[in-house]
Amino acid sequence: MLEKNNKFNPKKCVVFFDFDNTIATCDVFDNMLLLFSRDDRWMELEKRWKSGRIGSKTCMEGQLRGMRLSKKSLDSYLTKIKLDPYFKILYRFLRAKKVKTLVLSDNFDYVLNNILKINGVKGFKVIANKLHFSRDKIVTDYPFKNKDCQICAHCKTKNLLDNTPKDYKVIYVGDGSSDICPARRADMVFAKEGLLRYFRENKLDCVAFHNLKEVFNHLKRKLA
């Protein structure tokens, strides 16, 4: 449950961030579809994923196969990705308060780590699906896939639980369907878009946000 009045001890907190459309100002993978897809077959996969007929792993693998994508073209694209203007301020604040902070993403580590590096963000632990290039061919791996769940390529809930020390408060910041399951395990949730709709429809406590400045201002008050 969301604790509205009590402050949290920052040294006993862990903050989990989604990346696409949360830290980044866009959905990085969705933009790749628009830029690099050879045809519009990715749209049918997207429809099947949104309707629940396939999981995100099947969807992304099919969409990647339909891209004309090299390491050079991907690296060039990643230089153009912008972070929320308040992310660095928020991240520095959390580090100063010694708050454990991680990214949980259903995107790929190569993508996220390069964007963070380009934007001068260091020391931020990223847990995501795996991607690398071998002779300019994309090679992917999904080490955090839950074999008993077909919804997400990355089981964020398992990594949330595995990275939360005993008696710590969990703060979750996210926006989409892959954030629903882990966010339900959090003590405090910052939500927008699809995650916000889910929490409101199910009468669950959360703090609505549009940008990370709002999250920063709220956590300044919340973390004693």
C-alpha cells in the first residue's frame, strides 16, 4: 500500500525505473520500428501482442527480424535519444541520499547502456534483455524470461524481488504493461499512461506523474 504521510528512510529504500517513455522521452524500440522496418509486418505483430495473443519476446523477435539494422545505424540512432530533463537531477539526488537505484526494462541492455553513456550517466545498474552484434548480425538473449509466463520477455517482478533487501521499501516508476506486475509489489508507485490507467481502474494507490520533475519533487519530501 502507498504510505501517504510517513517518510521513508532513504538508506532502506530501493527505486526501480522503467526506461522507455519513463527515463527516455520516447519509446526507443517503437521508434526503431518506424525507422528501420523493411515493411509494415511489424504492425500485425504489435496488434497480436497488444491483444494478448503473443508475448513481448515473440513480438520483439519477429519485429527485429523485419528490421534493416546494422551496428552502425543503431549506434547513430541512439545518439539522438533524449532523456527526461530532470532524470540526472533525480538520479544525483538519489545517489546523494544513498538510495539503491536500478533500471528494469523489457528493452535491450545494449540499447539502454549506450543511451545512458551518451548522456553521461554512470554507475546506473541496468537489468534488461541481452543484445549484441556478431559480424553485423543481431544476437539476442532473454536470461530473465519466466518460463511459466508468456507475457513479458523480462520478468521484472523476479528481478525486483531479487534486488530488494529485506525490510526495504520499494519505489517503482513506470508507464506500461510490463510495469504492472512489479509495480503491484511496490510500497510506492509513480505511474503514467497504461500503468496509471491500470492502477486507477483497479483502485490501487499510486502517484500520477507526467515527467520526472514531479517524481523528484515528491521524493524530496518523502525521503527523510
